[in-house]
Amino acid sequence: MVRKMQIQVQTPAKINLILEVLKKREDGFHEIQSIMQAVSLYDCLNIEASAFVTVKYTKEDLPHFDGDKSKFNKSITAFYKDCFQNKTVIHPELGEIKLYNIGIEKTIKYNHAENLKLIIKIDKLIQNAKYIGTETSYKDRIAGIFKFHILFAKADIDGEIIDLEIKISEDKFGKKYYFYKNRSLSTFSGKSRVTETSNYIITDENKNLNPIQNKIELSGNSDQIPYDKTNLVYKAADLFLKKANLKGFNIKIYIEKNIPVAAGLAGGSSNAAGTLWGLNRIFENILSSSEIHELASQMGSDLNFCLEGGTQVTTSRGEILSRITTPDLNIVIIKPKNLFISAKEAYEKWDLRVAFFATLSAKNATLSAKNAPKNQIKKENKILSSQSFIKLLNNNLEEGILPDYPEIQEIKDYLIQKGCKNALMSGSGPSVFGIYEGEIDLSDARPDWECFKVKTIDFGIIPLQK
């Protein structure tokens, strides 16, 4: 069977206790300074990586070839008939495969004797082969044969790795046989070659005709996110595999969404960070912590925080972190179910507001100074020494969002009415959080609001706790 490696991870949501937008950078991102806080609302990832189990041989195992091809062929044929004839091999994807008599005959006809030696473990080669595609041929159709399945396997002969292509025939009844009219078992030295394609090659969806490439498959429980290359989780997995120079792996990731989508809670970023972290654990920390953080910084502004969690002062785009003590806070988060705001929209509205006050400044400096965006955080060491988070709560992006989305202000007012000490939109919104003490009754909250009672936590990505 293909060797499988698996891990399950929790990826927490984050809120911004403070978010100050300083300026837009030449690369299109914004300089910020923020206090980000991880909270006990989690998505869960099930990450599985599967790889080839290379079939091992020793030179002593292999039959001796003294140059007499006819004699050697007879010897191999006898061995095959004694050990494999009419036996069934189970492939993890194709199921039952019959080791058919004509399979060895065609193998002998189209292979050099040195390659035929590997027949002595043909059952293990098939069991551990990677399925890379399906081929139908209008030219080579044989009576009763409907199509061929292409398999890719690896053999290790005392440390020398040989790549192998095997074809399995399938008849019109769905029965499969070890049989190939042109090459039944063909070796090719050096770099693994891409299987030749033609106008009669048909590949199943997501089947990869290049056996050295990786395959990434996403699935999950949410109908609000894509499960393709546009998902940050896919991009994180792809980036990790390339950085680690890993090839020939199948990566399957199931995303259990509990964090609302497009809510300003960094759900997508947290999932992507969890993918980097989880894959690195699966591959025994093949990349250093600094390398993982470098990959995270390439993908977005929140991923570095999501990796570490806790309470962090973040600067630059948000990727530069400075940990501070996590306050013990009870937090309620409310997200309107049918309202979604992207970070792109939130920052564009902020840029328009900044541009408006810049224009206004030229006309009325006094009015501009009164109404222009303000920076609450003056010095980093002030943040580090301050524990008055409730009084410091501030989010510049509210100033561009609230005029167009009055429901967010409605939620803020509701939370204050319920006894919260303060309430603030998180990140790019539209989620709003409030800090409360004791108990809070949300039984009269609107039915189209999602409500979560959470705690501050002092960690980030961790293995799933069962």
C-alpha cells in the first residue's frame, strides 16, 4: 500500500484589539500597527500525505542473466507461472488485478532481460504503484479490452532507484489484468520521464500524467469557500512542497469550517498557516521555523500571527511580531450571517477616506486635523507596558466601513447595551466583538446573527485536541 502520513490541527480565529493603518506601500499592502489576539474559535484541518513505498531489491535477490536471452526468458516465464499465474493483486485505487499469462509474454517481448529481473516482485510493484491516468486507444484495441490504466512505481536495487511504468488492461466487464500490448514493464533511466500523451489519452479528473509532480486535493464542510487552486490552503500546500523540494506526493486536506468566512477573523489565513505547520510536522520539520515564517509572509499579512497566536504587537504588513502577555478576557463575537466584507474592500474604503481628508487638508487645515484618521498607538513600548486593552480598543477600518454597513454599528450598540465594556469591528469586518465580565445573555440576538462566546488564548496552531 501507499505510505500515508496524517495529522489533525486546530487553527484559531483572531481579532484585532487595535488596528491602525499608517500608509499604503508601493507593493500595494498597507503599513499597520496592531495588537492581534487569538481566541478559542477554531477551524480544524485533517492533512494527509501519501507517497510511494519503493519496492526494494538486492542484487542477490535478482536472477542472473548470463547473456543467453532465450534461456533467461524461459527461466523468468517459469518463475512467473509458478509464483503469480492467475493470482490476484489488490491496487488501492484500481482494486483487483489478475496476473494474466499474456502479461508475462508481452513483457518478455518488449523488454530487455535486465528489466525482466524486476518481475520477481511484480505483485508488490503493482500494489505500491501510483495511478496516474487512463488511456483508451482506437488503434490498439484488442478483442475484449476496453481501456488501459497507467501505473507508476519505483524499484530500489541496492540504493539505485528505477522508475517503472506499468499498464493494466480492463475489459468491457470491468475486470483488470496485468497486460500491455506495447510495453508491460518499461524502465527509463535518469530523471523520471513524463508519460507520452496523444489524441487518445484520457486522464481522469485530478489524475496527474507526470508521476514526479504533486497532487493537492481539498474538501470540507462549507459551501462558502472554494476547494481549488484559489484557496489559500491549496496555495500554502503548493508553496510548502516546492520550498521543501518534495515530489510525487498526494496531499489531501479536509477543512472543517467553524470560523465564519470573510468575517475579519482571519479564518482563511489561519487555515493556510495550519497547512504550513501541519505539513512541516508530517515531514518531520523539514523546514526551519524561520523558513515557515518566510513562506507565511509571502502569502498574506495575518499568517505569521496565526502561526504563533497568543497576543502580539504586529507591525509592517502584520508579519513582524512581538509577543506580549495575553490578557484573560471573555469575548463575544457576532457576525451577520449574510454580510461579507473582503479585506480588499475595507482597505480601499480606507484609502478613499485618506485621500478625501488629504484633499480637504489643502482647503481647511483646521477641519482636516479634527477629522483625519488618527493613530492611537504612538510608541511600541507604550503598548508593551499597557494592559488597558478595553480602553485602547480601536480599528481605523471602521471609519470607512460603518457608513456603508449600518448593521455593524447596530451590533456594536447591542453589545454595549448587553453590558460589554467596549465593542469593536474586528479586522476588515463585518464581525464585531465585545469584552464582558461574568455572564452575558444573547437570547434576544437577531436570528440572522452568528454569536460566539470565546476566551483569549496564548497559543496559535496546535495539534487537534481530542
